[in-house]
Amino acid sequence: MDARAKPWAKPWHDEGGCFSDFDSVSRQRQGVLSVTNEVWITGGGMVSALGDGEEAQWQGLARAAAGELAIDSRSFPPFHIFPIRDFDLDRHIPRKGDQRAMGPLMHYGVAAAGLALAEAGIAGDAALLGRTHLIAAVGPGERDEAVDEQIMTLMMGESAGAALLNEQLSNNLRPTLFLAQLPNLFAANVAIVHGLVGASRTFMGEESAGIDAARVAFERLAAGQGELFLVGGALNASRRDMPSIYHCGGLLLTGPVGALWDRPKAGICFGSVGAFLVMETRAHAERRGARPLARLTALSAGRCRRLPGAAAASADRQWRALQLAPGPLAVISGACGSGPITREEHDFLAGLATDGMTVAARGTAAAIGHSMEASFLANLFLAISCLRRRCLFAPLAASEALERRLDDGTVDRVLVTGWGHQRGEGLACLEAAA
Amino acid sequence: MTGRQSRSRAVAVTGIGIVTSLGAGREENWRQLAAGRSGIRRIARFDTAGLRTTIGGCVDGLGLESPSAAPFISLAMARAVAAEAIGQAGIGEPGRFPGGLFVAAPPLEHEWPQRMRLAERAPGDRSRRTYADLFTAAGQDSGDLHYDFCNGMIADRLADELGTEGSPITANTACASGATAIQLGVESIRRGATAALAVGTDGSLQVEALIRFSLLAALSTANAVPEQAAKPFAKNRDGFVMAEGAAALVLEDAESATARGAEIIGYVLGCGEAADNFHRTRSNPSGDSIVQSMERAIADAGLAPADIAYINAHGTGTPENDKMEALGVHRLFGQHAERLAISANKSMIGHTLTAAGAVEASFTLLALRDGLLPPTINHVLADPAIGLDVVPNQARRAAAEFALSNSFGFGGQNASLVFGATPGG
């Protein structure tokens, strides 16, 4: 069915501002390429405030459900962050030269990429690595905060001026730090450390970058434009140069940490994350004897002007296109914690519970923080963890009806949402491997 | 229309917008480029006291308040080139572009004026400033310092204003970004989209960026005569010249463009890319990744190396790049390398960084359209190690059917595009 023919698709200019979304969810695409390959996830890697690797994430979610939150409210006042936990740099990136060429942001990504490649059985296989397309979603790497503070201080003084700024920057910036800051070096570092020589692209743009990285890989796999993808992102929450921008926008939580679904507009807490997935066509996986962790059956990126209710309407069109049968429905939500949009998503998800659909959501930012570009990818990873075990982890928000329990063994499909703090509504559907 | 597989169908280009240090507008830029003019000047935008490199290709005159910042300069240029391209294509309606948006843009962040604005506003001991002080100031009435400095801002605003479809993508593969944006657009059309808008923009010529490139010894220091500093393929080349610019291309499925009677400027026939994981800033000495990038693009176009008549080089003017690019050309093209022409736009417009792949793709299409190869200027001392016809100093009439454009990114992301005056194949 042609996505453009769907009756509920409204053009952009209508009141409420929903896009007619040609990217809309598809199990079947019409177009020049009428191929629709089945897409499998065959490997995943994640590091976060819950720890290193898949088992650590699962155990960490249990701790969070029990009220033990991995929050650090002391190190980066006035903000709360979820710092990385148990991260063994030497294990993930053995060569010192590689370690020094990047900052923590890229360390987390390179580590997660390595875990994903290892699980997929691609690590060390030159032939496969040579054909792996890499799509990364990331922001800029860490600035030198000490140099910034020194310059700021001097520029407040009487000798402040262009000549002083020029001299300070020229003398105090470490030349190679630039390489740790350029977002595209994130993908380059993954390629260098892990031996990838296929195509490599980096997407920027906050939450949408991660959603679109996964979406483009999904669409290309489905359409036969590539058989094997490594998709991922990272965020380092333990830094001071990034929060200024969002704090200027009144988005970061500085008061007491309340329940994710009940926070004010200033409700975001950043969380350090590295998350990568290996995605490939079923045919390619079967040819090389790789087993699926999950089937990715739908992935769409909606967008609208964020008038009240518009995001919910955008997500509703994506939801209807899925045409899921009634039954238990786990939802891993990327709700960021900024009140108005988080509340709108909450109410939207609650509203899906009709006609036999049992919706059980988890707002994972309560356990791992909000990781911007990496957020959607991290939640895809956690959704896969649920499918591996056929169960949904315990509620993270104790008294929240939306975070109801599902019986163990009943979870064979999981939705992942990614509503950006500013723009964009992502939706993915993952189903259990047969 | 073509006998090739659907996955490699030709894509028509029906609109092109260009802004560089040579001027504003597609034809104005092309005229200046063909005439061998340079847009490189002494930087007047900020004080270059004490800096090793004091020249660049600034794009001013955008009507922005001064001092401006990368987000605003990049956005202003992107708006201008998108409007020009869409206006030419005559596709869709104002505010409703019937396709996706793919933007190559530089990473955005607070720059020194924004940082100091926050620092100055913060209360407390003014003899010392820390990030904590910035946070205090940020929390008070600084709303205009949020959204405009988010990385997705440019694509987001363009998507709103132009009414493009779906989620806009902001891609960055360093110097290959502009080519990546085109490639993403082409892929979306081959998957079934009717059209796509590919935009490359880079307005990041501010002091810290200039110094950072300078610290990597990547920039020319031949400040005395700015127009002569960028010397791709010359024996005395000494680095690239940082510049600003933007280009937009309206891409359409070739059959639909023909069916609606669009004026087609040229065709994107093939895209190729390869990651070089040898080193973060240096190419693999074998040239493998460069060869693969070109080879894949040519194969995707359904052509053979001998079909390529002209290469729009990445040609930055660094000792390393030009040597490696020439090596790669010789390896891939063999004897045919003696017959093809290769010229470097960067000799005139400088290195427009994230925009380069899109700006230079545009010039490649115009070269094919007019049968006119733009020169590599400042070619006074030939480098015998290059051994290629670089179209030295003067443009040359030469009807060519197929051309290749290279963009090799810092960090080893290499991309090549094949263009045709006809759908070819």
C-alpha cells in the first residue's frame, strides 16, 4: 500500500501540522525498488550508567526498579547526570594511541560498536568488515574545559581583546584535540579501531540523528541498498561544555529528581551511553549462519510543528500504520523528561490501551538518563533485551499506571518510541526472532 | 530509460543554487569560476593579529548582524541556495517540496562571543570565570542561545520553511559531507521518492576554527597574495585555504523529471564511498580507499573508468591530499589518466569544508552542461610527481559526457560521484 494514499495522512499545512510522511512505516514499499527484505538485528552493544554490556544493563534496570538510581547529583552542579559505570577502557580500546586520540564520548561509542560486532560474529572477519556500512549518530566531542575557563577568565580582564583570544587559542589548544571534537571522527575511530572499511556516515541533530541513522539503515536494507549495517551513537554526560546550550533553553533538571513522567519543562538529566546494533537482511544473515536477536519490522520518523497535541497526532499516524493485533504490548519509551512533551507522550501511550491492547511502557531515561543522539539506539538495544528474555523489566516508575507489569513469557513484540525534546517522533517495532 | 538495474537508476538534477566567496547565484559563480577568479581575501571579519594564516574565503553581505556565528551564516546561505535551486526546478509549490531534505552542515556550538556573553552576565567574582558561572547565566534569560546552536537547527528550519517531507537529515562526513548529502538524496529516490533536496552549507570561518586547522598544519600560510595561496597540484602547494559556501541541488527521478517537462541540467549517475581506516588524518599510502571510492562510483554509474573524461578533484592543495589523489587516479585509470583532465575548484573558492562536495558537484554539472572545464589556477610550478592534465590556469572548452567529482573527508571518509550530461549507462 502506497504510504501516500493512506487516508489519515494530512499534508503539512493543515492545522495541527502533521506531515504527510512518505517515510511512514512500511512492511511493503512501492517504488522503483520493490524489494522488501526482512531486517534482522544480529548483534548489539551498550555501555551506560547501568554498566558494561547486555547483562549489566538488565541487572541495572532491576536495581533502578528497586529504587537504586545511578544518578550523580554532585559532580556537575546544578545538574543531575547518569555517569558511565564500570567502563574498562583498556579492555575495549587496547591501544594507548587509539585511547588518546579520542575523548570519553568516542570511547563509549567505540566500545559499544566492538560489543555489537563481537556478538554478531563480524569482529575480526575482514571480508564482512569490508562490507559493513557504518552509520553513526553523535554530537561534537569534548572541549578542553580548563583552556576554556582560562580564556574566559582572561577575557574578563583589561587586556581582553582579539589579540589575547588569538594568542590564547593558538598557544593552549592541543592540536589533536580537534580530532576528538569533530563528530565525523566518531565514525572514523570506530572504523580504525574495529577494522571497518565499508561506507561510513555520521548524522547530527539531537534525538533525530539516532532515529534517522536506524531508519536509513532499515530502509536501505529493506530496499536492497546494502546487506549489512552497523548503526550506533553515544553521549558523554560527564562534561560541562554541552549543558549550557540546553540550560539556555530551560530544559535541564536542577531541582530534586522526581518521577520521569511528572517533571517540569526543565526535566532532562543527561546520561552517558554508547549503543550500537548490527542490522542485516535475513538472507545475508542466513547465508553466513547468523542468528537473529530480533526482527525489526517497522521504523519511522515523524515530524510536526510542536503545537500542543501535534506530536501525539504524528505518533498516532505511525501507530495506526503498524496495524498491530491486540495483546500485551511492551513500549520502551525515549521520553526525555521535559514536562510538556513527556506528558503528551504519556497520555498518547496510555490512550493506546483500547480493544484488548495492554500497553506497558518503561521510561528508560529514569534509569539511564537522556542520551540525545544515542537515545533511540539505546532503547532499541533494551527492547531487544526484553525480546531475548520474552519479558519486560520491572516498572521504573513505581506508582505510574502506564508502567504496568506484563507476565513473563508473553513479550514477543516491543515498540520503541523516540520523541525529541524539540522535534521529531520516532517509532520502531521489534518482534521476537522466530 | 536505462538498461541498468533499478538500484542504480539515473537521477536528474533540475535545480542548482550556489553561494561562495565568488558571489551569489549559480551563473554568477560559474562565470567567475570559468574566468579563473579567486574569492580568497585577507580576512576582515575578525582580527587576525598573531595568526599564521590570515586569509580565507569569507561569504559576507548576507545581511546578518556582525559579529555573526556559524549557525546563522550557514543557515542564511542554505536558505539562499535552496530558494535558487527550487525556483529553477519549478517543482512542488512554495512551502511544499515533494521530497526529503538532506543537509550537510558543520557542527554547531556556542562560539566565543556567546560564551563571553554568558560569562559577562554571570554574577559573582568577575576576576575568575568557570563553566559554573556560564550555567548560572544560562539559567537566566538566555533562551536565544539554545535552539539556534543545536546541530539539527539548519535542517529543521529549512524543513519547516520549504515544507520538505519526512525527517530532515543532517549529515557530516567532514570534507565529504556535501557529497554524502547528495548520495543520501539519490538513495532515497532510488527507493521510491520522487524528489530530494540536497544542501551543503558551511559558514564556520571564525577564529577558533581557523586556529584549529592551523594547529594541524593544514592551512596555507601564503598570506601575501591571498588570491594565489591555494595551489592544488602545484609543486609549491602548502595547504588548503578555509572558505565558506553553500550549494543546493534539486534531485528528481529522471523519468518523472522528463515526464513533467522539467529542464534537466544534468544527471547523477553513480555514487561511491569508502572508509579509509589507516589513520585519522593521513590516507593509506596504497591509495586503496581513494581508488575504491572512485571505482565504486563509476561501477554504480554502469560505466568503466575509460568513460570518464573529466575529474573535479578534491584537490585541497595540501601536499598529502593532492599526491594521494593523483596516485589514486593513476592506479584506477591507468593509461587513460593521460587523456583525462582533472581540475580543482578549491584553487579559486578555497575549501568550503562541509559544503565542498555539493558546491563542487554543482560546478561539475555546469562543466558538462557547457562543455567547459574550469581551471586549476595558481599553477605556476608544475609538480612532476602529479603527472596529470590539471587544466592549468585557464578554462578549456571540452565536450565531455561523463565526469567524476571527488570529496575526501578528514577522518578517512571518501566519497565520489559520477555525473553525466545524459542519463547514459
